[in-house]
Amino acid sequence: MDVSELLDGLNDNQREAVAAPQQNMLVLAGAGSGKTRVLVHRIAWLMQVEQASPHSILAVTFTNKAAAEMKGRVEQTAGGNVFGMWLGTFHGLAHRLLRMHFQEAKLPQSFQVLDSDDQLRLVKRTIRALNLDEKKWPAKQAQWYINGKKDEGLRPKHIDAQFDPTEQTFINIYQSYQDACDRAGLVDFAELLLRAHELWLNHPVLLEHYQQRFKHILVDEFQDTNSIQYAWLTMLGQHQSKVMIVGDDDQSIYGWRGARIENIQRFLKDYPGAETIRLEQNYRSTANILKAANKLIANNNNRLGKDLWTQDAEGEKISIYTAFNELDEARFISGRITAWREENGSLDDVAILYRSNAQSRLLEEALLQAQLPYRIYGGLRFFERQEIKDALAYMRLLNNRDDDAAFERIINTPTRGIGNQTVALIRDAAKSMEVTLWQACKQMLDEQTLKGRSANTITNFINLVDQLEDDSSNLDLDQQVNFVIRHSGLKAMYQAEKGERAQARIENLNELVTACQTFEIDPEQEEELTKLTAFLTHAALEAGEQQADEYEPAVQLMTMHSAKGLEFPLVFIAGLEEGMFPSQQSQEDISRLEEERRLCYVGMTRAMQKLYLCHAESRRLYGQEKYHKASRFLRELPQECVEDIRLQSQVSRPATTGRFSTTFTTETFENSGFSLGQRVLHQKFGEGVVLNYEGAGAQSRIQVNFEQVGIKWLVVSYANLTAL
Ligand code: ATP
Ligand code: MG
């Protein structure tokens, strides 16, 4: 691309930023205003016009996906020559630095990066080695503590426990854990950043080298940097380099993980004279979508304040779909996507966004049923998640003691003191006796090859599994799974963990119970299979296949957190209900509520052409049908930008429950004066909930589920129902 082309696709403000003299700059602008585009063009400009060598450029993004995308865009814009440029996430760049200077960083050359699960395991071992009670000192909480401190740049010696014995214990765990990592040459994610920071601190010569080298530092999504990242950047860039940061305070959504929105203001203090450039034209979304998003975010306080406008046409209104229940919501979404495809829309252009990963299960099922390929980003598909696999492994073992894979998975989950050595012994025995692991255990116990503590722990495990089966085999499938999740200790294990991820795991386990509740065995198989076996087969199949091939167009499913920076022509946001989004935990804490609102802003502004916002009037949660109010975020949208499409078209009710077999249309229904899900009173049958409606005029009939007498069809004109 030549120089004029570099500036061609830019507006005046964008040009000002791209072609600015070498200086520190803050580009502060709302969603879709071209911040990332400006950053990419600036890099190309620096190389082509300022003759900057790629070697002198460091560019930081927030996710690997964003980094890969930016690399592609820079290569394209700058004509391929990016050799020597450092472009990546903070973690990726820190890792690179530590590899190059492992000696100065006091690491062995072969140091390994610990992922989060490995880290947890090591923390657990540390707690045990310190002879601490794991119930009182849950590993997950200790991990959270350690990472939090590292994100603030603190080593144990920097932390003042102020005679707080609880904190003192956490400090001890932190110290021992760190010693173990150092001995083994292991580096966790937070440690990458902290070490890289310390590398600068302890080696001024090295720091100076990089200060001189990286004359240009550019950071995207700056609003989500945490303290240690900020400190690292500042050390590197404050003297000789020119720093360009790009961000949007309204899109700060990682406060719960230590991100500091204040870093934007701090930057202006630390870099006096930095120029602030605002971009106000949005190029992504239609006017309706943009206006609604602007109005929504205006409800937050303490914003830096921005006006966003677009030349784009008004576009279609945002559709708000009020689903009868969660199945209806999922079916509605898949229905609309099918229609999109039929009109030659590409599935790659469609995204379904949600607040928490547990929501994906129903959506996945609806997509599978509609034969729409999909891909899940930043998370595993429902039946592949760790906690779900754990729970299902118990069910599999209950179903079949010889299921070795299930056995191995749960023999020591939750931990019950069965060490790797004992498991290895059992494995060997099973192999030489040519029996399954379960059988090997039994034989070894009979023959007393297992002794002492191992014999006890294995006996306990075998009894536990037998007992679980005895106590639960008469229960309905959902009750049985619920029982097993609780009495196996799985639930307690996850409850003891802290943080959003643990919360998500509990939600997923509850969702599994709901899945069992609504699962219906194919009548043709009813004779041959138990419901449990049928369900396990269903789960295994769903886990194994159907993930769209890499190059096949596919609907993208992800949380709103993972959608940051991305854009799609057609976007659905599911589950806009009080207690889901905004989440229950944020209801009483204004700053958390505002972070939820920012998240909603991020979600909505991913949409280019068409946005659907969905919520369900009733949702099965934790095995119970709950009625949720629509999210306050929906009420905060301007009326003129939205349309209510409740039951506008013919909606066929999900067949899975067997209840919703007929169809109905809005007009007939509205004329009746009743609505789906509404509670009504009948003189003889008592109270009930409206399930369905059909026909028109004098013949119209209504279906009600009465608490006392069950489901009945009634002719509206005779039934004399009172709305409650
Ligand atoms: P976010 O805050 O969501 O990260 P952003 O500010 O980084 O958004 P970009 O992703 O850079 O915005 O741009 C949004 C869309 O607008 C992209 O498709 C981009 O190509 C397009 N765009 C940006 N500037 C212009 C322009 N001047 N002319 C035409 N299209 C533009
Ligand atoms: Mg961006």
C-alpha cells in the first residue's frame, strides 16, 4: 500500500492519529470507531513514512485471536515486511522476553509455562505439603490470591499481613508454591508478567537496550490493562519511546480480574503532553443499533464521555424477542439463523453471545437439531467441560463399573488421598490379570495385595460408588444425577473454589441436572435402554462430533467477554433477564452493575446490521422453573430503536417437551386477553399457567396447566378464566 492509500480509507480524526508526528497519544473512542484500524495504519505509516524499522515496533493486543488478526492486517497494510516486529499479547511478549533472557531472569533455559489447571494442581500439592487443611484453605482460593498479588506486582516479602493470620497463611502458601515453581523451572501466567517486570527492575542495562530498541509502542484495548502490565509498559516506554494507546473506558470488562480502568487517566498524568484524539464516527453498526447502545451506556456514571454517530442508514430495528421459556428462545434463534442461511446469508457472519458459558448447551442443541454448524470460542462445548465430564464419569461408573476411563477420571476427584503410585499399581495389576481397573481393585483387596492406607482409601472409594448406586437407583434421572453430584463431593469441591470460573462450574453442574430433566428417551429405544444409558450416549455423541470443520462456515458462539474487538453482521444476545444479565451478584453493587452494563454495550456493539435481544419469561434453572423479569438493560433502550417481535410470526413450540404441539398467531392470541406463561384462575380447576392457544373467534381454545388437575384445553368463551 502506498502512502496515499494508507490514508485513503480514513476520516479526518483517524488521519490525524495515523499521520501524527512522533509523539505520545491516546486514542479514546467508542466501539466500532476504527481504533484498531487506526492502530494498524499507524504501524504501516511509521514504517513507510517515518522509515521506522519493524524491529523498533512493539504492539500489544488483548487476546491471541486479536493478535493473529492484527498481524494479518498489518502484513496486508504494510506489504508483508514485519520481520523483527514484536506483536502479541502481554503474556506472549513477556514469555518471549524471558526466553531470550532466561539467565538474567534466573530461570533454567528449559523453563515451562504452567497453565491454569496445572497451577491449581501445584497449589494443591503445596497446601498438602504444608499440612494445611484443604477444606479451610481451598486451593482455588489460594490460586486466586497468588495471581491477584502477582498482578499487583507483589512478592510475599512485599505483603504486609498486618497480624492477620489468614492472610499470613496465604502468604506462606504463596511462598512455598513459588519455591516449588522455582525448583522445577515452572512459570505461571501471572508470573510471566511479574518476572518480565522484575527483569527490567533488576537489569537496567537490559532495560536500556529495549528502551532504545522499541521506539514505538502501541497498545490496543488499553482499558483492560492491569497494574503490572501498566508498570511494565511504563518502564519500557516512558523515556525514549513514543507510546500510542487505544481504548474505550466504556468497554472495560475485566475489572473482576484486576484490570484498572483508571490506567487511562494515569497515562495522561504519566505522559504529560500526550495528545488525546477522539474518534466519533462509528463505521460498524446501523444508526439504530448505535443509538440504542449509546443510550444504554449513558446510564453509567463517571464516564470519560463520548459521542458516537454514524452516517449509516437507520437500518432495521433491534428485535426484542420475549420467549416463553428457554427452549423457545433457543429454537427462535436457530429458526432465524436458518432463515438467514436460506436467504444466502453466510453462517460465518452470525454470532450468538451470552453472559455465561452454561447458556450454550440449549443453544448448541437447537443448532444441532437445525443442522447448523457452529463453533464455540473461548470455551469448551458443554459436554466437554471438566466438571460435566467429572459428573458424567460418576454416572458412567454407576452404570458400568468396568468403564476404565471413567474410573481413572474420578478415582481421586475430589481428592481422597489416592496417590498416583497406587493408581499405577492398580493399572499394572489390571494389565497383568487382564481385568478392568475396578475388578483389579476388588481382587487386590481380596488378596490383600493392597495394604494399609491404600487399601483403606480404595475400599472407601469402592464403597462410595456402590453406595451412590444403591441410594440413587430408584430416583428419576435428574434427581439421580443431582444426588450423585452432591454425594460424590463434586459439588462441594467446586463450591470451595473461588471466582467466576468456579461459579461457572457450579452453574454448569446445575445445568446438567436440568438437561437430564428435559431429556426424553426415544420411545423406540425405551425397551432396550435405561434412561441413564440413553442420556450418556447422547452426551458422548454431543461431545465428540459436530464441531464445525475449520474451514466450514459456522455460527460463532461465545461469551460477550470473548467477543471483544470482533464484529458480525448478525448478532443474537441470549438470556437478557434480571439475575442472568445483569448477573445476580451484581445486583447490589453499583460498580459491578456498571461493569455488566459495559459488557452489554460491548455485546450490542458487535452487531453490524441486525441485532436480536432475547429473553425468556420462564427458565429452568437449578432444576426449577423460574420466572425472570426482563433485564433492566432492555428497558434502558430507546423505544424508537426497538421492536417487540413476541409471537409475531408463527412459532412452533419445541417438540422436545411434547407439550407445545400446535401453533398460534399473535392476533388471535392478543385478542384473547391472555398471554403465554400467564397465571389464570378457573372456578373449578383452580390456578394454572397458560401454555398454548389456538383458533380464532368463538372457537378459540386455550391450554392451561392447572396445579391440581394438570393440563387441559378449554374453549375461551366458556371457560370464564380470570387473569391473575
Ligand atoms: P472496538 O471498540 O469494538 O474494538 P474499534 O474502534 O477498534 O472497535 P475497528 O474494529 O477498528 O473499531 O473498526 C470497526 C469497523 O469499521 C471495521 O470494520 C473497520 O474496517 C471499519 N472502519 C473503520 N474506520 C473506517 C473508515 N474510515 N472508513 C470505512 N470503514 C472504517
Ligand atoms: Mg478494536
